[in-house]
Amino acid sequence: MNVDSKTLESKIREMYPEIVQHDLSISLNFDEGTDSWIVKIFKGQHNLATHLEKKDAEACLEGIQCIYLGVQIGQFVKNFELEE
């Protein structure tokens, strides 16, 4: 399955509504060296970068949540909220 960044970003935003709720920015780039997506989430000076394996990105587009990504997003939001 071919995965493009715009489609994957849209699906991640849909599956993890806290991104929209907290007005977080997200960027995705495919890293050929690791054969995975680099997901960057940021707001102001706060940022998080994590890998999303190619197979997990494909599963995400099929509507299956990536637990690891969800945990990372949840931790970012929690840390961000504690500082507000």
C-alpha cells in the first residue's frame, strides 16, 4: 500500500482528536533509511518526534489505531497541559 503524508496526517488527526482539541501542529516525513515515518508534533516551543513504522502507517489508514503513537501523543498532551 502506498502511503502519502497528507492522507496519513488526515487519518492521524481523525483518530487522535486531542491533536485538534489542543491545536497541535503535526508534520510527517518518510525516512528511507529506517523505512518509517517521522511524526513531529509541536506547539510553541514544545515538540515531540517519534517513528511510525511503515506497516503501522498502513494499518492506521485502514482504521487501526497505533497504540505506540497514541501513547506518545497522550504523553505530549499531558506534559503540555501540566505546563499551562
